[in-house]
Amino acid sequence: MNPSSNNHTIEPRDLGNASANVSRVNSPQRKVLSESKSQRVFHTPVMADPSTTTLISQVGHKIPEMFRLKQGSYADLPSAKISELMKSTSLDNAPTQSLLSVVNGILEESVEKRNGEIPQRVACLLRKVVQEIERRISTQAEHLRTQNNLFKAREEKYHSRIKVLEALASRTRDESENERIKTEEKKAGELKHTEKTKREEEKENDLKQFENIKKEEKKIHDKEVIRYIKEYIKELEDKNMEISTLKQELESMRKTYEVQCSQLEAKVEEEKKADKKNVIGYVKELEDKKMEISTVKQDLETMKKTYEVQYSQLKAKAEEEKLAYDKKLEDKKIEISTLKQELETEKKTYEVQCSQLETKVEDAKGELKQKSQEYEHLLEKLRNKVIENEAIFESKYHKWTMKENQIRKSMNFQFSYLQNLKLSWESIKQDVMKKQNIYSEECNRLGVNLKPLVDAAENYQIVLAENRKLFNEIQELKGNIRVYCRLRPFLPGQKEKQSIVEHIGENDLVVANPAKTGKDALKTFKFNKVFGPTSTQGEVYSDVQAFIRSVLDGFNVCIFAYGQTGSGKTYTMSGPNNATPESVGVNYRALNDLFSISTIPDATMLPVKSTSDVIKLMDIGLKNRAKGSTAMNERSSRSHSVVSIHVRGVDQKSGSSLHGNLHLVDLAGSERVDRSEVTGDRLKEAQHINKSLSALGDVIFALSQKSSHVPYRNSKLTQLLQSSLGGQAKTLMLVQINSDIKSFSESLSTLKFAERVSGVELGAAKSTKEGRDVRELMEQVASLKDTILVKDEEIEKLQLLKDLKNVYPGANSERIEAASE
Ligand SMILES: Nc1ncnc2c1ncn2[C@@H]1O[C@H](COP(=O)(O)OP(=O)(O)OP(=O)(O)O)[C@@H](O)[C@H]1O
């Protein structure tokens, strides 16, 4: 960059005298003044001291006319002249020396003529001039910085060139091992080294100089900036000179390298010639290889031809396909054109529709407008009504306030009345309290009198319970069949809910005949226990439980449910369908009890180990059990169900053995076939059921009459129950009653039958429990019986032999024996 190209740079010839003033402008004013005095020889105002005129004239030719003060002082200048001087164009065009002389002039004038005072407009001029000088200095500083950067960039450029040269030198080293070259390389290295050290030195010098320049710059900054710039420029020129010298040196180095390269090339040529001989041998080998390659080439040629044939075939095929594709394309184009036509028609239709819609929209707009008018009219009406209503409300409000006043008045009146009432109530209260005291005294007296009566009643209850217990014990001793009666509740879907039962006691039941009236209609039945319709399965079982327990004491127990069809026998014995633990019947509870009471789980005839095992067996039995829907019961059992559990065990402490049977019997229901409306197979079933039940009735009748013959063998049922009914067993009959009025006749006959059953005396139940001695004796008896049996057989045989001998006296005894066997 050429410094003189900038408008604001100071030419070297201007700078010599102006540099000191620039620094003074930047310094505090007082310093400026003192220094300006010491150097007055340069800057005394032109007009004040004629001795300086020569000097001014020396430099004056460079100051534009307008900044030259011909006569008078700056303070005397007219304001128009000052404002003209302050114009940016005038200041820009003025050389720095002129500006500095203006500054000096003003300052000298103010010190010498005006005792340090500067008029306002002159001060403005001074400020402007100083600002301009400052701006120029900062531009110069910027310029210096740019120069510096330029110098650095050049330095880097030289560094990179040196690196390139180094690379060249190293490459040369690698290519030749010749010592001559080595020497040369050394030389080159030395040269490079010298050049490098020279460069480094120069660099160091440059840096030092640069630092010096910086220092000087600092000093000059205080003294003479212009001189520094001059020196700097000179230095720059020197650097340029140095650079050109370096260039020349580099040029000479390049030439040297070129010479070295040509020498190297010559050497390589020589080596090539030496190698040529070897090459001939290689050429021969190459010839052979070429032959091989030509053979391979021929093969390849043949392959190429084959491929070309294939290619031509494929091409022909591709062309055929292309033709077909073109045809398809043509078709598609036709299709597209058809579609376009269709689209066009659609578009037209759509446009027509659009226009129709627009017309409709217009119509709708009209309607909307009309309706909005109507609504506005309505709104107006409503507003009027609101006003009317407001008026009505106002009048009503007035009336209500009047009424409120009236009510208030009456309330006040009633309040006073209430006060009076309260007073009278207080007096009444007092009277009542007195009376209450009297009554409590009388009650106390009565309580004292009543106590003996209460005690007597309590005693009566105890006596009653004892009586019941005694009655039961007597019955037990008699061995009566126990009879529990259970009443089935009305079922949810049942329409008629009129009951024949008048009274349900703990042990008695009163039934009313709907055909009769008065006392004749009522009939009382007594049983060991009566369970009402609300009784639960648990309650029923709690009274059955004792029987189950006695099975394990060696008693035979039979529990059988009897009753008309649909009266709840299966419900009591097994429970409802999908029974829960709360609703399961006697069977399941009894089994649970047996297995929880027993210490010998496998002491059964059947391999059952738990309730669930037996239940599984029972389920099999239930599945086998015939069931059917009748008019009387949806899930009527069409057969008797008998669950027999045989318990055998040995008491390990006492050694006694026992065996007990438990029969859990759910009889099929007795039914009147006219009511159950059964026909066909069902009718046959009903007849069989009724037959077996009547056989049971006959047995019961014979037992109650203490007849010498009891017809057990008339049915399988009575045969099965023989040991429970006739033997010394514990028997419980659960009588099921359906209290429905329609079932009166059936219920009555059931109750009568049950009454008869309860009168049957079986004799005191006997346990089969036997002591150890008895058991051993029994076992001895059994073994003796077995021995007797064997002996009897032998006697029989001997007898037979004897008879045969008598018949055939000459026969051989061995042959007779064989014949008899
Ligand atoms: N105590 C009871 N509580 C609620 N429902 C009962 C009760 N007893 C019986 N039932 C219901 O009455 C209906 C008839 O009962 P169940 O089948 O036990 O009679 P059943 O005497 O065994 O009849 P069948 O002799 O025809 O077999 C069933 O739906 C049963 O669930």
C-alpha cells in the first residue's frame, strides 16, 4: 500500500515541522503552552513577530490562502470567516502543517495578548482544528498497523518459500546416494543453513528493530511523530531492498538446484543404460507372457462373440417387449383421453351444480335477511314485554312489601302469645315432675313385688328345659326314631303364597285345613324339632351333628329325608345347585365332620381319603341318579339316593374295635300323579317311587304296631334300611313340608306318616364297639370256626370214601380217592 495515496496522509516534506505540534495538541493545555513557548522559533504567529516572516514564507506556500492570517489576530477574524474555516471541506483540504500553525497561532495569541483567554468562536475553531489533527493521527496509526500486518504477511511468505526449498533439498537427498551429491547437498544444507541463520538473524533484527521502533514510537509519540513516520518509511524501503536481495539470493539458489537436478538426471541416464542389458532378458520374458496373453485374448474373443450373439437375442426380445409396451402405452393414452373427456363432462356438471348452489345461496341469503328482520321485530316485542313485566314486577313488589309488614305484625303478636304459652308450659312441667316422682316411687314398689314373679318365671323356663331334656332321654331309651320337620319357604317365582301352617313351635306345628273353619280346621303335630321356612342349612345340621358323631362310636345311623315332591328333601340333604359352603346340605357337612373327627383316614371300605373323594363318588352317584322336570319340581329326583359310609376302626389306647354305618338317604318324593302331570316313563317312575314309599310306610306301620312280622323284603329301599329301622340303630327322619295351600292334602298325609314314624320304638341303640378281650376272643372264635370248617370238609371226604368202599368193596383205595376228587 502506498502511504501517499491517502488524502489525509502527511507528505514527508510537511511532517518535519508539524510533528511536535501534533503531540502538543494531544497533551494538556498548560503543557502545550509551555512547550510552544520554548519552540517559538518555529511557531510564532506571523503577524506578531516580523523576525519569523522568513520562516513563514518558507512554509507558507503550502498553506492554503484561507488559513493564512495576513494581518490582525484570530480574535479579530469575522465570524463568517471563522465559520468558513470550520467547514469540513476547508479543514479536509488543509495540510496538517497549516492546521498546526493555526493551533499554535491561537495559543500564542491567547497567551501573549489575552492572558490565556480565548474568545468563544476562536475556541470553536481551535476545537475543530484539533479534532481534525486527532483524526489524521488516528488514520496514520491505523495505516501503520496495516503496514505492520503487511510486513508480517511477507515474512510468512518467505518462511513458506524456505520450507519449499528445504523439501526440494531433502527429495534430492533421497534420490541419489552419490557422495558427490552428498557433498553438494551438504553445501546446499550449509547454504540453506547460512541462509536460514541469516533469515533468522534478519528476523531477529527485524523483531528488535520492530521493538525499537515501538520504543521509539513511544518516545516519538512524546516528541516527533512525523520523524518517526519518515524513519519508518525509510525502514520499510530498506526492508523492500532486503526482500529484493533475498529474492536475488533465492533466484541464485534455484539456479544451483537446477544445475544439481540436471546432474542427477545425467546420472540416472547412465544407470538406465546399465540397466538396459537386464531389460533385454526381461523383454524376452515379456514376449512369452505376450504369447500367453494373446491365447487368453483369443479365448476372450470367442466368449465375446458368444456374448454378442446372446446380446443380439436379448436385444431382439427387448425390442419386442418395447413394442408391446408401446402398444400398452398407446392404449393407456386412449384411456387417459377418455378419462379426460369424462373429467371435462364432470367439470361441466360440477359447474352447473355450482351455479345452482350459488342461486340457492342467494335465495338462502334473502330468506336469512327476511328472518333477521322478523327476529328484530320479535326482539322489539320482547323488549316491550320486558318493560311491561318490569312494571308488573314493580307493582307486585309493592304488594309484597305491604304483606311482609302485615306478617311482621302478626308474628310479633304470635311471639307475645308464645311467651305466655311458655310460662304456662313451665308451670305444667313442674306439675309433671311432681307426678313423675310419685310414679317412680310406685314403680319401685311394684318392682319389689314383681321380683319373686320374675324369679318364678325363670325357674319355670329351667324346669321346661329340663323337662324337654328328660323327654328326649326317655325317647332315646325307648329308641324312637327321631323326627325333625322342616318347612320349605315359598320360592321366588311362586305366585300363590298362602300357607296352611298356623303356628310353628320348637317341637310342634299347627296346620289349618283350608276346607274347614274354627277349631276343627286346626291340627297339631309334635316332633323332636321343627324348623321354620327361615331356618338355615347350618341350623338344621347343628341338630343332626350328634348323630354323625355317634357313627364313630360304633352306632349305625340312618338319616333319611321324606316328603312330598318339591318339598326340599334334596335341598336339605345336598343343598341347592351350585351350593356354597353356607348352603351345602347334611351330606357334605356330615362327611366333613366324619373326616375331621376321625384319627384313621383310610379306615373305610372304599379308598376315600377326604370329603372331596366321597363327594366325587357322590357326584358319580348323582349323575347316575335319574332327575327330571315335573309340574311340581323343576329338578325332581326320580330315584332314591343313598350314601352309605362304613366306618371301621381300632382305638389304639384301649385296643377296642368298632364299626359303624351311616346311611344318608334322600328319598324320591311322593307325588300325586294328577298334580305332577307326569306321563309315560315319568308316570312309571312315579308308580315305582310311590310303591317303594308305601313299602316303607308298611314297615313303619308294622314296627309301630310291634307286629311279629315286619315286611322289609317288599322293596329294596326297606331292605337297605332294615338295619337302621329294625336294628338297634339311631334313626333320624327329616320330614319336609311344603306349606303351600295347594299341597295341603300331601302335607297332611306326610305329617301323619311322620307322626307314626316318631312313635316307632326301635329299642335303645347299641354300639358295636368291642373291647380288646372280646375282639381277641372273637378272632379265636373265627379261627376255630375256620378249623371246624376244614375238619368238616375232611369228615365229609372220609364219609364219602366210606360210602364208596361200601358200594365197591374190591376197589383200590387210591383210585377211589382220585375218582372222588
Ligand atoms: N329351605 C329352602 N330354602 C330355599 N329353597 C328351598 C328350600 N328347600 C327347597 N328349596 C327349593 O325348592 C325347590 C325344590 O326342592 P328340592 O328339589 O330339594 O325338593 P325335593 O323334595 O327333593 O323334590 P323331589 O322329590 O321332586 O326331588 C328347589 O328349587 C330348592 O332349591
